[in-house]
Amino acid sequence: MSVPFLSLARQTQSLKAEALKALEAVIDSQGFANGPAVQAFEQDFAEYLGVRHVVGVNSGTSALHASLICAGVKPDDEVITVSHTWISTAWAISYCGARPVFIDVEDRTAGMDPSQIERRITSRTRAIVVVHLYGHPADLDPILEIANRHNLPVIEDAAQSIGARYKGKATGTFGLVNATSFYPGKNLGAWGDAGAVMTNDDAIAARVRLLRDHAQASRHHHVELGFNWRMDGFQGAILSIKLKQLDQWNTRRRAIAAKYRSAFSNLRNLRFLAENSWAEPSWHIFPVFCSARDELRRLLELRGVSTGIHYPTPIHLQPAYQWLGVPRGELPHTERMAAEEISLPMFAELSDQEVDDVIAAVVAASNELG
């Protein structure tokens, strides 16, 4: 038995013939940076999400950076976010010259704990960045209520949650301006790197389109500090092909997650994210939490099941952010999740037999842990 944590090859091979035709069309149009394929994807993705504007960029990190700029974040401002996330969430804040202010996460969602927000708001607070980690929506309504009361824009980091829904509405559409990533391993992944900004604000969309192309209002006329954030035309073409199958892939992920949850429900040494009636996760990652994580991983590897960890060191404990002075123990749920999280195989092309093999291995390993 050998079950990979992730196999991009299975999906890539199934799309290869269609993708090669699409890439040929990009070559023929010479639309290598932005161009027709990117424009077509932006329109299709906006319609899929139910949002007025999608602006394609070169990465999820750039999408977050652009979102923060357009939300008005400037040097010496503060932005409230979480530490249990991929580090790009914090990088984008730092790129603006602002200070990330970390608050704890909830056990039930792995997302921002709304009860922690108001005590961290100061006169310097300019925005709140909500992360939908693992493809599970954060509980947005209380966060949006607090933000509205304090006149603070909300930015969704939806890098892991495309296709997920909160109370029936797509994540990445609630904030003033929102960001996602199309890194190859994502549910909707490019064949390289790419990202997008999503917004219902016409002025913000227009500004992102300027910023991504060196802030050119017209050729050789640069109206502010701009960036080279253009989306590759090949990636736009690939993403349009994949978008047509995203719902089908996410349905398969949800079925796998449901089977995992049912099979593991009586394992006392494993914890899971709560089932919330308002959340329809996309399960980019299926996390379980175990105090004996390293031993559990070892036992699963012996049984042929590959796993991952997301993310073992919270951002506030990373060397790059030691200057913030956030002590160990300040964010207990964050630190516990970081120490205990293990990611099981989760991708749409997993066979039923492989899912059964993962379940058998986890149950046996859990019983061996005692």
C-alpha cells in the first residue's frame, strides 16, 4: 500500500490534451502577459464567485499585497490577523510597512476568533485580514459586525478556500477587497504561480489593474508606485479549463472528508474541526490534531500513507517576526494547533480504495498509540 499526500500528475494527465490546445491559442495570440486568456478567466471566475471584479495577478502573495494597498494600509499602520496561516498573510502586511497584530484562532474553524478582535483595535488599526484556513470558512458575521462598527475594512485571505461557502455565499466575496492563490497544489491551481484580487468596488478593481502593470495609466505614463504583478497568459488559459471542473472536484473532496469524519468519530486521541451548519468547506487540506503527532506520522508512513503538516511554527514564533515580541503562550489555540496538526491525503483524484487504505491506517495507528 502506498497513498500519496498529493498527486498533481493524475489531474494534469487528465487535462493534458485540452490544456495543450489552450496553450497553443495563447501562443497564437501572443497574449503572454495578461492578454485575452487572462481576461477570459477573470470574467469566468467573477461569474463563478458572484463578484463584480476579478483581477488576475502573478501570485496569491501579490494579491494580498494589492488588497492591503487598496484598503488604505500604509507604513506604521496596524493590521489585525492570525498567526496560524501561511506566512504570506503577514508578508503582505509587512510589504506595506505596516505591523501585523496577531490574535488567536478558534478550535472549531481554525479561523480568527471574533472575541479577540476588539481588545486589539487601536488608533493605528487600518484593516482586518481574515484567513479561511484549510478551506474551512472563518465565522464571518461577527467579524464583519465588529469591523463595520469600527469602520475597518475586512480583507479575506481565501488562498485555501475557493469553492467554500459561508451561509451559502462564496468565500472571497464578503470583504471590501479579497485575495486568493492559484499555486499548483490549490483546489483551483495553475501550472505555475498565479493569484487574483476579488472585489465589488469598481475603483479598487481599476487601481489593482493599474498597480499590476507598473501603474501605467497609459503607455509610459506611471501615475504612482507600481508593480510587475501581471498574470501569465498560460496560467489564465489553464485556470479557465480547471474552473469548469472545480465544483466536481470539491464535491469529491467533501465526500472524502465525510468518509474520514465518520470513520474516525470514535478515535479518542484525534481531534477535528467542528461541523458548522453555516460552513461548506472546500477541504483544501483535511487536518486532524493529535498530541502525539510525530509518532502518528511515523506509524502512518510505516503503513504507506504520506501526510503533511500545516503549519508547524506559527508566524509570531518565526525568526522573521521575533521583533514583534509576541511571547510563546500568548496565542494558546494557535500554538496547540501548530504542534498537533497533521494533514491527511486529500485530493479529488484519490481512489475509493486509497481512501479506505488511509482510514484503515489511521484507525490502526490510533489504536497503537492507545
